[in-house]
Amino acid sequence: MPSKKALIRRPSPRLAEGLVTHIEREEIDPALAERQWEAYAEALRTHGWETVEVDPADDCPDAVFVEDAVVVYRNVALIARPGAESRRDETGGVEETVARLGCSVNWVWEPGTLEGGDVLKIGDTIYVGRGGRTNAAGVQQLKAVFEPLGARVVAVPVSSVLHLKSAVTALPDGTVIGHAPLVDSPTLFPRFLPVPEESGAHVVLLGGGKLLMAASAPKTAELLADLGHEPVLVDISEFEKLEGCVTCLSVRLRELYS
């Protein structure tokens, strides 16, 4: 069976200082966050993913959200330039890791900004959220890197949430799921399935019909189970307080190994 690797990054001791944009700040329990992160990583390993730990970035409160630092398509890694200036030191360790794994490395340059949480890949279609963290120049640079490789890039407006994948992700058959009040333009997606909970919009495809999901979305888990999927629930409550979700805590690299 092809190897599947997932990049992860241990929470910073300064996690409680992480950015919040669309929600009210809540107190973070660092010890609980560490345990939840360990359980998240173990869930990936249990379902066939080899976890690759990126060097910690202890001075970067949001570095645990490792997905924002890079976008990988086929064997090409595009190193992000975060829209939040305080997050720009997060990318160095991720760049070193993907290069070591054999990726060809490209970069987003000023004036472009791009965060990986704004990028949803469904087959060879790449949806890019244009919002508070990713600008038009970032979208154009992503197109310039990935379209020559066969990707079709579609820009999507994002206004109500932090990133595109804060609002939508996709099921194994390509159906996009999201909590409708937070999705700017559901008609941009060929198939859209509304889900009853905000955190239910986020799934990681583990393989074999299994979906990694937040425990805070039991109604959505029930809905997706009724449709033949197998939800795998993890408690990530401390990361949800920082607008995090199951997708942004790892970078899945199945493209390199399939």
C-alpha cells in the first residue's frame, strides 16, 4: 500500500496568544491542548498515516496550525506567505521538512499573501479562498505554480470565516460540505451538502471511507454516517477556541506517494 505522510507540529508554549479574528477570545488550557494534539496525531497513525513532526516553532503561537504554511500539489510544495504578518516565521521549518521529503519547492512572494487553510483540493481542481488571509496576488501566484502541472484553480470569496476550509471541505466523492450560513457562494461547487454544525464542515479523509472529524459536531457525524461514511471523532476544543479545525493541524502528503 502506498505510504501516506502527514506533517504535524507540536503546539507552542505560547499557544494561548494565538490569533482570533471572527470569534471571541476564550481561555486556553495548554496542557489539555497538548493532550488533544497527541490524540489527533495518534488518530492519524491509527488509520495508516505516518506522522512527520516539523521542528517546533515555540515563538510562534499559531505554528501548530501547520497546514497554513504550505500547499502541496503532486510533488510541488508552494511555501505560503501568511496574511497575518506575525505568522511568517512559521514557514521556515515547514520548507525544510517538505524539501527533505523530496518536494520541489516554490514560494509566494510579496505582495502576495496565501495561507494553506484557504486551499481546498478536489482531484485536480484547487479552490482558493480570497479573503482576509489570502489576497488576489497570492491566488495568481498559486495559479502560476500549479496550473502548468494540470490543476484548475478556482477563486472563492471568503468573508465570514478565517479560511476557506473553515467553511467547507470535501467528502471522498468530491461533494463539498459546509455550514450554509458561513459559505459565501455554495453554487460555485458542483455538489454542495449543507451540514447542521459549523465544526461539521471540516473533515480529513483518512482513507477507506473514514473521516476524521471534531467531536463537537455529533449531528454532522450522524448525518455522514447515514450516508455510508465512517466518522472518527477527536476532541480539539482548545484549538477550536483559536479558529482551528481538524484540517489545519496537519498537512497530508498523499500526492507524493500515490
